[in-house]
Amino acid sequence: MKIELITATGALIVSVASVFFNYYKHKRDYKKWEKEKSISLHKDIYLKVIDKRYGLYAKIFQLLGEVRDIDYPFEHYKILEKDKKHLKNIADLILTELYGEAGLFMSYETRSIILKVYQNSYRYADDKIKLNVLIDSYYIARRALRKDLELDDTKSAQSSKKILDSSNNNDFLHNNIKWAKMNFLAFSARPGYPNKIVSVKVFNDTLEKWKGEGIKSIICLLSKKEINEYYESIKYNLVDFYKKKGFNAYCIYVKDFQKPPLSNDEVKKVQYEYNKMLKPVLIHCGAGEDRSGYAVEMLLSS
């Protein structure tokens, strides 16, 4: 009788425990399902917003490109100098887009940057600012708009704010060094990026920053066209300027937007120069992404 009572009690305890276990398991699974459902819903909303942004930003992106586009030849700027009425018309159309539905989807920082484009257009038309300031403001606005399309609204996403702050104080040292191999190999954006016309002061400040990071040698992967456009203010050959500042330097002229970013011959030149240079070596192109990134990958895998 006693054994039967113990057995029954044990069975009851197991049964009750099983009920509680199943209850909490069900509750836990339900919470997990709710969380996954919420994540899925947020992703769906994000995708819809991104799709909406792409559609709404297309026109304003095109308008910004009419003044500042990487593919435009220098002669295009001569037209801007002569036809200021057309420039005002572009600015007015940009403002219309900004205060329309497109503007509702922009971050505050991006709206501010594009509004500055409108203001600079009229300031340039009234001969209050130089052409390079106007062009740079359009270029900055296009980059901010692209960044806005990434829909990165987290607290750590301060790219647009940094661009806005930089546009106010002319400090464009977006040249933070990324180490691929500590004390041996690094890469970065070019001096003065993303400005298209770089002052000697900004150039010197960037080189001082690189020197402070311990960089001894530089491999430049810009094309001749880019060098002539960006560094017209520097009265030296770019490599000579680097050497004048105490760096070992070599330039491999590489066109942007190639696929792959570097040809086999260009990769071999990078490897050859890197192997004989004093370390650490910094590689830069324009934004410090495609050409530089590809060169770094090839060096690390060789």
C-alpha cells in the first residue's frame, strides 16, 4: 500500500511538472513566434520604405547630377559659369522635390544638406561663392541622398550628420585609416575626400594625420584624370608632394569603375611596389573602397 502511494505521488508530481513544463514551453515558443513575427513585419516595412525612397529620390538625384556628376567633363562647368538662369531653374526644381513627398522620407540632416544646395545655387548666381564650392555642395548632397537610401536610422549611423557638420566648417578629413594588417598594410580614402577640389591645407592636414598613424609609404591608385581634377591646387606632381612630406610613394594610374577594379598587371605592380616599400604602407584610391579594397585583398592572399 505504501509503495503504491509513493508511486502515485511520484506520478502526480511528474504529471504536474509536465503540465508546468509544457505551459512555459508553450509561453516561450509563443514569445519567440511573436518576436519573429515582429522582426518580419519590421523588415517588410523597411523594404517598402526603401522601395518608396528609391522611387521618390530618383528625380532629385538626377537634378543634383546635372550640376555635379563624376562623368561630366570640365567643359560642363564652363556652361554653368555662363548659364546661371538654368542653374536657378535646377535649384527651384530641387526645392520643389525637397518640399514634396520625397522630402518626407529624408532624414533631417539630408534635407538640410540639400537645402544648402539650393541656397548655394543662388549665392553662386549672385557671385557670392566660387564655382568649386557650388559643385562640392551638389556632390555632398548626392552622397547624403545615397546614404539616406541605406535606411540606417540607428544611433550609430551619423554619416549624414558628419557630412553636414563638415560642409559647414570645410573640414573633410574622411580619411580614417583601416588596418588590413596592423603595422604593415592599411588603406584609406584619398586626401580631402569627398571634396572634388582639395585645398593644400586639407591635403597637408590629412598627410599629418597619416604620419601620426605611423604610415611610412603610400601607394596611390587614382587615375591621371582624377589627380588633375582633385589636386589642381597642389603645384607638384602628386608623388613628389608625398615624397616632399617624407613618405615613400608610388602612383599606379588606375581608372575607376573597372570590373575587376584592378587588372592583373595592375595587381602585379601593386605587389611589386608593396614588397620593396618601407612598412607600414597605406593604399588609397578615391573613396578607399573598390580599388584599394581589391588591392588589399590581393596582397593578403598572395
